[in-house]
Amino acid sequence: MSNPFTRIGGHLWTVGPKFLETLRPPDAPTSVPWRRRVDSRSGAGVYVTGRYRRRAESDTLVILIHGLGGCADSTYVRGAASRVDAHGYSTLRLSLRGAPRDGEDMYHAGLAADLEAALTDTEFERYRRIWVIGFSMGGHLTLRAALDCDVDRFDRAAAICSPLDLSIAQDNLDAPASLAYREYILRELRAMYRKVAERGRGTVPVSRVDRVRSLREWDALTVVPRWGFGDVENYYRTVSVAGDLGDLQRPSLLVASRGDPMVSPATIEAGLDDASPALSVAWADRGGHVYLPSSLDFGFPGRPGVIGQILGWMNNTSRNV
């Protein structure tokens, strides 16, 4: 059983920094719009977008991917971009399709094609290596791409507070104790869906989506029919990385928080049993979901804080694992 003080601290670390950043959003380094056309299941191309910050002296591009209901302008992504920029690396804050509420389409937790669109963009051929850092669901997608993507310059991957088994993770978020977090995510997803529906790309009427009260129901009504998964359990089974981590070859890091109230330690530990040596796991004793102490130090080379520690790990980890 988890320590109740750890759980309480996890809630405070999840809600407190988010509230403060809402009052005073973090600055992000000056950037330019980026977008790339990708194929869609309907046959018509759609755009994925983002914000690109080039550092002329950098041979490394760091791609940052938001969590469920977020986008490239989410406060935690902007804050991470500032920290990456302070290390001298170029950054791309990636919005998955539909995330910026442009109605392009809707993403799912394993849609690595959006990340691959960035990895293969000729604009980024200037970089010797590309590192990808994903938050929450974006971290799950990052690990999915680390398993499946064959772009050689995709050098390292990191996932922060990310689920491994989507079915277990959604059950955790759909539990009564997660009501406030669930409603926050669903509010953002409904706003995204309205824009999708306005462009005739919805799967059910907006009025029906507005009545959704669980993430499992959301997936069943929207993601499953949009992407042809058949049913929600097939979606989770097909996309989840938990059963595939034994095949991982690309060096990857999973950062998890013991106090995370949204992606609990139990939901992560269940997916680690057969993971390959290519996956390193670092547990933070303090912190919540996505937000972790600025003093965080796992003993990796580099500066304290989750981004500094991840970059230190990426820069000092052998490709041969």
C-alpha cells in the first residue's frame, strides 16, 4: 500500500504547479510555426503542427510531445522547451493531429505517424541526432515510436509519468478517486472533438460526446471507430507498449513518480516485468503527475530537474545496450 503522505504530496505537486503556471505561464523560447502533411485513414491528408526553435550551433533536435488533452502550447511543454533551450539544443514542440483544436483529425495513444512526420522532415536533416521526450500519454506514444520507428537519427527516447498498459491506466483514471482529473481531461478532449466535428470528421454527434463521463467511453465512441480498432479492448491491446517492451532496442528512459495520482506506480510496475535492458527506469520519491521538483537528481550527469536529468542521461548513454 502506498504511503498516504506520498499520495497527498502527489496531488499537491500535480495541482499546485499547474495552478501557478495558469496565473503566470512560463516563457517559451522564440520559435516559428512548423507543420507537415501526413496521410490519414480516410485518404485525405491532414496536418500535424508545432513550434520550432533552431539553435544554429546545435547538432541535436529535442522533440517534446504533450499529454492527453494537451498541445504544443501546454504550460508544461513550454516550460520544458525553455529548459532544453538553456542547454543549447534545438526544440520542436509537437502538437499531435487535432490537438491545437484546428479540427484536422483526432490522435490516439499509439499514433507514431505524427512523430515520424517530424523525424523524417527534410528541415531536420541538419541534425546528427534527434531525442524525443513525451509527457504522460505523449510518453507512451514516444515509447511506441521507439519500438516501431526505423529512423536512425531517432537516437534516444524518454517518457515522463507515462502509462504502459492503456487498459489499466484508463481504469485508474475512471475510478471515483480520479474524478477531478478525469473531468479536466474530458473537457479538453470535448473541445478538440467539437472542432473535428465542425469539419465533418466526427464519429458521433457532439451532444453524445458531451455526455461522456469516462475515458473508456470516450475511446469507445471516438478513437475506436475513427481508427477501426473494432472495440476498446482491442485498441488498448493493440496499441499498449506494456507487452512489447521486451523487444525494445532504442535506448529509452521512463521517469515515474511514486506520488503520481493519475498514472499510479502500480499501473506502471505491471508493464515492466519483461522490459529489455534498453529501458531504464527512474523513480522520483517526490512529485506528482508531470510536475516534479526542480531539485530532482537521479544521479545522472547534468543539471538537476527532470529535463536536466533526462538530457544528461541522453547525452551519456551508450547506443549499445
